[in-house]
Amino acid sequence: MYDTYDLGGTPANEPCAQLGHTEDFSRINRLEVECYRAAITARFGPPPEGCTLVVLTNRHDFGTYYTLGLKVWEVARNEAVDAYVAEVEDGLGSWIEAGFTAPVRYDDGHSATAPRSLDEVILGAMMTTRPAADGSFPVSDFELLNGNLAAAYPQIAAEAKARLEQVSA
């Protein structure tokens, strides 16, 4: 058996796609959930063995929407899993807690404008949280966020590094 914790579709205090209101809802909702998975990973690291971040399907009278969940297998419960659950259970309050900008803008409250791809959002967070030329981080949390993202998304980390080398050249 397993327990599942619903972490929401985006950070709690951020606007998000609204079922029945947002144009192209399904695509925008899925993008936000995948970006939220990356943001949770940036802030708290990848889940330890015995749990995983999953996309939850929620059926509603108006249609289906998705949220991010943490699935925890009971047989795998240990101190590391319990500590991770305690850290991520309340999710994030804002995108900036993970060094992210919102993947979608909602200028009129429900129409999504300027959606970016998951890779663009992660690359932006890596560039925002990058170290200075001397290797130091201007904000102490940036080292954690950048390191977690680099470990989870090595291809995007390589792209960020290449872009920085081009700028420095």
C-alpha cells in the first residue's frame, strides 16, 4: 500500500489555470504541474527511495485537472522518507521560493499569456540562481536550488553552463 499527498497544481499563493475558464486549460495545467515538480525538486531535492513525485488526475463535474502528488510506499517508510514528507507536505507558497518565475502569466485573471516550456522555466531558474564568476552565490539558498536543479536536470545545466561561457568569452 501507499499514501499519496496532494501538493497542488502550483505554489499555493500563485495564480494558476482555472478549469472551465482558462483557454487551452489542459496544456497549461499540465505545464504548471510539471514546473511545480521541478520547483519542488529545486527547493527540497529529489524524493528519496521509497517515494516519488507523481501527477494526480482529479475528475470534476467540469472536467479533469491535474495536481502534483507525493506517493509514499508504506514498506519503504524510514527516517529519510518521513523527513522528505514533512518538508514537502505543505508545498511552496510562491515560485520564487525555488528561484522560478511563473511559467504562465494571467493578465486578466484567467487568460494564460506567454506560457514558456518546462525547459525554459528550469533554464531561467538555473540562470537566476547561478554562482558568480568566483563560484560564490549571492544568496545562500541559490547554492541549494542551483545544485538540486543541476543534479535533476543535467542537460539543462549543461546548456546553462554553455550560455554562461558564451557571455564570459
